[in-house]
Amino acid sequence: MKDDPTDAGKERREQDDAEGDRFPSADQLIGTFLSEASLWPVLAVVVGSGGAFSAALIVLAVLDRNPFAAAALFLIAGMTVDVVYRARSRPSYRNGALLLGLIWLLGLVFTGLAVWSGIAFAH
């Protein structure tokens, strides 16, 4: 396509060059991690770290009744609800909502494991 001498080929090359210079949005970057199999280990670390953080917040807020952890949990849950609500109307938030859902799901699983194993009650 680079050697197309017509005006249509020139316009296509200019459009491709203009799109190549744009930095992808956050949702496009997250979509790359979700669709590219070679990046799944990185995605697993991101989801695991976020899940551990959310599990710690849940344990501190619910079991230890820490008001600061409860406030942080409330704010993060509110931001998650906002992203999920926006994802319903705009496709540009869908990958972010999926990533946040995975983090919260793993956080709940880690919370269950911490309660079941007794780690949540250790002082």
C-alpha cells in the first residue's frame, strides 16, 4: 500500500500516519492486555495485586471496623460504580469496567480465603 501512486493511496497513508502518532486511550491499553495472550502474565499480576489490596480493605473495613479503610472502600466502590455506569453507555469504558470487575471478584475470593484460613483474625 505504500507504493500506491493514486490520491486515495496517499490519503490512506496520511490517515495511517496520523493514527499512528496518536497515543491510545486507557481503555485501548487495557484492551491490549486483555486480548494479547503474551501480556496475560502482566495482567494476572495487576489483577492479583488489586485483588489483594481490595481484600485488605474489605477485611480492615468489615472485620476490624477501621473507619479510614471503610472510607477508602466506599470511595473506591463509588468510582467503580461510576465506571461501570459509564461503560453501559459508552464503549470506551468497557475494558476498564471489565478489569475493575475482575479485581473486585478476586478481592472477594481473597477475602473469603483470608476468613476461611484465619489470616483475617490474626493479630
